[in-house]
Amino acid sequence: MIISHAHRHLLHHLVCCCFIVFSSLSQAGALDEPVAHPAIPVLDESGAHVLNSGQPYSPKTTCGTGGCHDYEQITHSFHFETGRDEARDDFGALRQLPQLVSPGYFGGYNCMGGSNPDNLAKKNNAQVSDFADHGSAGLIKRCISCHSGGGWMEKDRNNRRYDEVNPDTVNPLDGDYFNRGTDENNQSADSSVVSQWNWQKSGVVENDCFLCHFKFDDLKVFDDQVSADTSGYDHFRSVRGTDLAKKGFFRYVDSAILEVMNLNHPDGVTSDKSLLNFSRTDGHLNLDDNGNPLLNWNPDAFDENGKVVIPMLRYPNNDNCMMCHRTSNSRRGFYGFGEDTAMEADAEGIIEEDYQDDVHYGKVWTETNGESRAIENCNSCHSGTYFKPSYSNVDLDSPHQFLKGNSDMDVRNDLDFNPAPKSCEYCHETSPNRAIPSGHDTMLDAHRERWKASSDLQGYTAGSLDRITQTHLDVISCQACHITNKKSRGRPLQILYRYRRGEDNKLKIIPYNPRLRYYWKDKTSGYVMNQTERNRAFRLETDADGNKYGALINPVSGEQLGTVGARMSHGSWRFSDPADYNTFKALKQAYDSVLAEKGLANPDAVMVWTESNYYIMSHNTRLAVDSLQCEQCHERKQNGSFSALVSEQGVLGKENIKQVTTLPDKRLVDEGLIIFDKPYMQVDDSGVVTENIADILYDSKINPSMSILNAEQARVMTGSMHKYALDNAANQAQLGAYSSRLGEQIFTPQAYVFKGDYGDDALRHLALLLEANSATDAIFSTAQIQASLASNEQFNRAQNAGFGGLISSVINLQAAYDNGQNMSQLTTGGQMLLKLPYYSDITDESKIKLIHSDNGNDWNDLNAKLVFVQAQTDGETGFALFLTEHFGYFSVASQNASTQPVAVDTDSSAETTSSGGGGGGSVFLLPILLLLGWRFRGRLSVSK
């Protein structure tokens, strides 16, 4: 029996509400096992029952619109968006990588493709040649295997669902609505073809809840046409990717797993059943009259009310996480946190060596609320609710923002440590329930006594031992010593070391593996070539023996210039790098032709070797006896004691060398055809390019960024506003002496805060605060904020605008609605508190002005109220706090101040790096920083 639409929704809500009250009580102690979800109807996009419509199921209507969960909030989390909500056409240009559109896999550095990754097209493109390798639809087909849907697979860069946008209103060559390599019917075409994608035909990929919330061990193949040797896991992934997504059946993608989900559960369907099967003939999907897959929904899986009980996981299992994160096998030597991570002992109690093991697996952690959990999956550290009391209600609207730290991906940097995942320091040092296996009171005591017992501190005075031990704990991360013997699918993985900023904002040495890559760019204009443009220089050929190779051609004239190797990789042909000097020169000639045809003047194509990501290693912790030992970093002196100096031959020294690549000829570097993006890369006479740890540590102490985006020194930063209780808001904004007075300007119990936490030093001293109320909730809970330093020209215009000398940086502060439209000022009424860095000791409010510009060129006095000023001191940058309703360019000026722009050394050979000087940003002095351990900020010269 199929019940009416209205009754179905009413019962759906009632049964889910009952589940809120009782499920946690009945399932305490079985948090990671499937539970019978209350019976629900399965609905299609229109809200109709699938048994009536025969259409694919819609997670949004089944679990969200017609169910209990806040689908929109869930699918807005960074795991689903992966950069969509931070995407801008100028994103890359602001970071000297103009081919990029966002910091994530949606428009950022693609995880696949090696040194020739595919790029997402910008939103706005003037001509076909400007359109990059994929539109959004093409990226779905490319990346379906590791993305669950929702986010960028459902909505465009203006936050509109793709298939709800009238195709007649779409701008030509819009990167969300056009695609390369397909025709107007969504069928495959030559890569030279760019056509409008038919989203109404394909549908979108909504977020597939079951990829995380169904236990993969319970998947089962029910279709007799499928080989008995095929697992349910492999089958649904093949159907999901190859049969559906790659053929443009996006609307059907989420139904793939339903074919193998075994509903058998003691509290539900008590026999083996699945919800549906795809109609097949000889293993191939059958299509209906409209060209869409035919679905056979199983009426026996539903009860008399048209509902089904599905066994579901409350928290993802290890296998669910690793379906997408299996790339960590080769990147980090990480294989998940499942049973394979458990250490095993032989008959004599000796631990068997296994590179997949982690000493933490199976241990029990007790949180401060008294809740204990066995550490057996990713949730132990990365879920914000995993340790909530067992009697708590189900969190139906959990935002799904998994806890993260300062990782090697720059997606949503504003969420780094906000809140923090569990860390070594928290569990072993700062938690009231800290775990110290040796039984000592502190980790300092534990390390000191262990080193004493091993004679590692021999030769040092008793009074120096605490200081020596603490220095190690302050400078070296726990992971650097306790993560060893990494392997990439059985092959040894070389561990490198660099500095990284931690939760306490301090730099520590961490272990990592660099993602070595190169790209080709026009040195004249800075334009970076995409995959389509680069592949134009090659034509696949077959030799007399039937072997494939690449003919290197001039794509404009058709002239053959040489040959290279070719190989099949991930379903497409890849061309090798030239094997000799002359062929390399010929490739440059071909690329110069491509760039010239594109309209770039005086093209000069060069290969740039770089590192796109520094893959941090945080898992597979070893036993203490397997950690790095003192002699691996230090040498012994004649008296037998360890030298305090770091050995050049040790793991942190210059003799720890990583080979980047081997070039066919060093002349390619000498002549500037190949350049190095990292100062620690060097080439020898035989063309071998290397880097060593001593040089990496030197450079990363200055620039501890974790990806090619150089977030630590960036001139621009983005993020969302976060809501805090008022006292916490003051702390988050670092309001210093004004913290206790914030209630004088903000009259609500909570406030929204945007705080600069990365980038140039000036941006780190920026903050924006406003009241949290129903009006601001509607806008700023999803708004994007971007702050950037002004250009040198804009800085000079502000300085010469007649308002006096500048005593702050010039910062462009922009806010955008969730549809990407910029705000010029607050539309919610009231004003916001703007905190700007302040480089003066002038505290007389009558002498200080907040100046503003809409475009950075024409400046005016806002007559804004100066709420508070904290003067600069020798040791700390000050700040000025103003009330304003405007966005745009800001600076602080005073007739009593004289200023000079920060000097910028443009000599690339100088040992000085800078953010560029525009806006009065920071200047970093390398030798002084390394000798004295502190950072000099670019200052404005100020006099009263």
C-alpha cells in the first residue's frame, strides 16, 4: 500500500522525532555498529514515492526536505564543497597561479594528472580558447570516484542548483554550464568542442548519505548477471562511476549503492533484500524511451505503508572514509584506522613489524565528560560529537564539519583548529585526562627520564636536562620522532621534515612527503597552460611494431618536431617528457606557438618545477623504541656525549637528500627553459635535481605554508564568519584591553567574528565583528569574507589623498552573499566593528581618521566613530577599532603622521622575501629571523 503524500510526511516526522528520544539509549555501547533507522519512504526529486514513479531516489527529499535532516547545511560543509564556496575567477591570479579557481579540488590543484592536471574553467570566459579543460559537469565525470555529491556536484558558483537554472539565461561559455569534450546532448566529443551542458537531462549529483552511513561489509550483489567474484563494493563503484556518472546520468548516481545495500537487520528486514536493481541485458544497462537507465524497485523491501527500515551507521566506519582517502596510501603511507592498524604479537609476545600499524589502535580514550571510546576509527579524533554522552539525543542537524588542523590543503583555512581535532599535545599533555604511558606527571618528565636511562643525556649537567628536553618538545613535533618506517603500498616512502604552524601558533618540525610537480607557463605574462593546451603539442602514433608513442608537433603548422613516449594511465594516454635537450627545446617551440595563437605577446614558455602540497604525516605512530633516536640527528663528541648541534649527516641535515627529478641536460636550467619554484631545489652537472632537509628547514622557518598557495605569506585570505558567545568573540578577535568592553557596542549575547589567521602579518591583525541576530543570521551564516592587501598603486593613492600619513596597512575587505554577489555595505541595519592593524603611538582620537575607497583609487573620510585604539609598541602591532557599515578599501590616516612605503627588494637573488609591499605588508628578514628566532614586521615610519 502506498500512502498519500501528506500522510507520508507527517508520519516521517513523527517517527524520526521518536528516534531522537530513544535511539541513543538503546544503542549505548554499540556506537560504531549499524542501527535500524526508523522506517522512511524513499522519494524521488519531485517528492513522489519511487514505487509510484520508478525514478531514482533523491537524498535531498528523502532525508532532507521530506525528512528530518538539514540537508542544505550538511552539504555546505567543506568535505562536500571542496572549494566551491571559495571559488572566484581571480582566485589564482591573486596568488600568482592564474589557472586556479579555488583552493580545493573544485578548481584548485587537481589531485590527479600528475604534472599535467586538468583545470576547471572559470565562470566567465571571453572565447573558446579561454575555456579550460572541464566545466563543472566534466569535473563530475572526472572525479566521481572520490566525491559523494552535494556541494559543487549540485550547485553552481552562484549557489544555484544547476538543473533549476533556465539554460536560456546562461552566459556563453559559463564554466558551470558549458563543458569541453561533450556536445549539446551531453555525448562525448573532441576536446576542441565546448558546448552547453544539458543539466535538465543529466540532473545533478546530490549528496549520497549512504557512502558514509552504510557499512560496506554488508554490501551484497543480488543481480545474477553480475559475476559471483564481484564484491558489492566493487560493483556499486563501477555502476556509480563507469555506467552512470561518466555517461552523464548524474541523477541516477546516488541509486547505485541501493542495488547492493543488504537491508537484513534484526530490528528491520530480517532477510536478504536490496531496494532495487538496474535493468540489464548481458551486463549492460537497459535504457527507457528517454534514454535513461531502467530501475526495478523492489516492493518487498517496503512495508505496507511504503516505508523501509535501513540499517545505518551513526558514524562512518574506516572503510567509508578510505573509499575516498585511499590516495593517502601513496601520499602519506596511511592506510586508514581499521583492523589492519592493530599491532599483533607472535607466540612469544614479540610485536610483528607492519608499516600499517599505529600504536594507538584499540586504546581507550576518556574525554573530560567521562565518556570513553576505543580508538578504532577516524571519528576518535576528527568527529566533534563522537564523545558526546551515550544518553544524548541524535544530532539530526550536525553540520558535518569534520575537525581539521593546519593541513596540506588550503580549503576553509578559517576552520583550522576551529575547533581542533584531537592532537598529540591534547591527549598526552594538556587534557585533564592526559595519557602518559610511562606514568610520569608530564611528557617533559617522561622524555627526560627515558633519555637519562638510555644515557642519551650523558655529559650534561643536571640543571640543564629540563631545558634540553623542553627545547626538543618546543621545536620538534611528536610526529617527527614517533612516525617512522613509512611505506607506499609496500615500497619505502622517504620522510622529509619542514616547519609547520601548530594549534598554539608556534612553528614545529613535522614529517611530510612533498607532491613534486611541474607546470608550464608563459614567463612574459605569467599565464599557466592547461592540459588541453599542452596536449595540443602531441599526437598519438603507432610504430611498425604496434607500440604507441607521441609525435611532438607544432600545433599551428602541423610540423613534426620530435617524438616522446606514451603510456595509458587512468583511462587516458599520457605523454612522457622529452628525453634529450633538442626535443625539450622543440617542445618549448611548440608551446610558444600555442601561446602566440592564443594572442599572448612575446611568449616565452618555461617549465616550472614546484611542490603543490606538503603531505603531512600524522598517523601510523610507532612504539617508543621504534622512534627516531638521538644519533639520527646528533653526533657523539669525544667524551661520548651527544653534540647539541644538528648533524649535517643526520635526518635534519644537508646530507638527507630527496631527488626531485633527472633532467636530460643541465643547460635547460642554465638557459632558463626550466626554472625552480623552490629556493632549496638545485641541479648538478648531470641534470639531477635535488633538495636537502637543511635547506628545507631554513626556508620553511620563513614560509611554513603547507601548499603551493603559500597561505602563510599570502596577500589575500578568505573565510566565513563564525558565531561566538560575546566574551569568546572578543578573545577570538584578539581585542586586547578592549575585550571586556565589547558589550558597549554589541548588544546581543552572541557575535559574528571574522579574524585573519593566516597570510601577511597585516591580515593577521584584521578582524570584523557584528551582532548575531535573525537579520545577520540570514546573511552572515553563509557569507564569504575576503581580505587582501592593496596594490602599490592603491597604497600610494591612499597616501596621497590628502588625509595625512597612513598609520595602517591599506586593506581591501569584501563580503559576498552565498550567491557570489558582493555587498557594498551592511544591508541588515546597524554597524560592524572593524579592527585594523595600527602602526603608531598616536592615541588622540581627534587626530585619527578611517579613510575608505570603493575601488582603491578614490578616497574619502568616512567620519567613522573611533571606538578604541591600542598603540603600537616595540614588541607588538597595535590596532584601531572603528564602527562602519561599509565594505571596500580601508586605511587609517593622521595629519600628525608621516609615512613611507615599505621598501621591497625586487632582486630575486636577494635573501629577502616579501609579500610585495603593497598595502604596507610585512617584510621578512631571513638571516635575522634564523639567528634570533623572531620576525621583523614591515613598519611605517611614524612621527608625531
